[in-house]
Amino acid sequence: MTAPALPVLYSFRRCPYAIRARMALRYAGVEVTVREVKLGDKPADFVTLSAKATVPVLHLPSGEVIDQSLAIMQWALARSDPQGWLRTGPADETTHWITQNDEVFKPLLDRYKYATRHPNLTPSAHRAAAITAFIAPLNERLLQTPYLFGPRPSLADVALFPFVRQFAGVDRAWFDSAPLTGVQAWLAAWLGSDLFVASMEKSPEGSPS
């Protein structure tokens, strides 16, 4: 396959993994060509580039392919990190929060979102499991500080945010009334940020972003 002139990001607009990759690329000022992937009709070049065939996938002009969202974020920040996302927060704590999000919270979130596929528990029971495992500890931290590691955002904040956004969206009325003021304020700040809004803009397939 011919290497592209600009990095090509294969993305799906609502996918939380793709959202965090797009946010990091835009924050770092990396110009990319975004190709929206229809999950039910994946393009042949996309499948050829990555055996896992799930978004996001970044195809670089060098021919290198990066097909993990966190690796895409780190690649982008290695090129430009104007607010010091990589320098904010201890490395071990950053790894802890992202691992908890990706390996513990995400499966529980899926059970809550798609509760009819997991009828062994009620939706509220699936939600309670996600709260106990992840949302409650996150809320406790965010009651003490605006972001995970203080007054400035970090790589971990951006890596977690799209998944917490999905959690809130399952039952927004419940979420807004829940005793989770730390998470609610943090989420609202990200939802209203120029970075997130710009990262969610729809662009014609194949146009630079």
C-alpha cells in the first residue's frame, strides 16, 4: 500500500478510543486526513493496514501503522505537548488510571450500555458495579482537584473522558442528579472545551483535520 502524504486517521466519530486519539492529535497540532469508517462496511485498505480492524488506526507517511489509541496519543504528544499533558502526574498513577479505565471500567460500561445483552443483572445493578469499581474512586479524586493530578489536564484525563461521557449518556437524567459532583464538573468542563467540540466536528471523508 502506498504511504500517504499526510498521516491518515481511520476513525469513527462516536467511538471513545477514536475520540481520545483525535483530541490528542488536534491538541498537538498534527494535521491528519480523517477517514470515517462505517463499522458495517469497513474499507479494504483499513482492514489491510490493521489485522484487528477496529478504530482508531493511524497510517503515517513513513508507512508505519499505529493501531492503538493510547499509542496514537503518545505519538502525537511526543511531537508537541504545549500544556505538558505527559509531564502532568506521576507515570505510575497515569498508568493505573488508564489501565483501570480500559480493562476494568470499559467492560462494566458495556454491560450497562447494553444491559439487554447481559440479563443476569438489571441495568441499575450493572451501573452500580461500574460506580463501585471506577466512577466512585474517580469522583473522590475529582472532589479534591479539578483534574486527576491538579489544576492542569493530563494524558490520563483525556484518555478517560470519552468513556465517562458514554457512562453519563446512558441515563443522563440519572447522572445529572447523582451525588457525583466531582465527576460531573470535570465532565462538563471537557464537554464544553474547544478541543472536544472541534474534535467532534464532522468532516467529509478524506478531508484534512
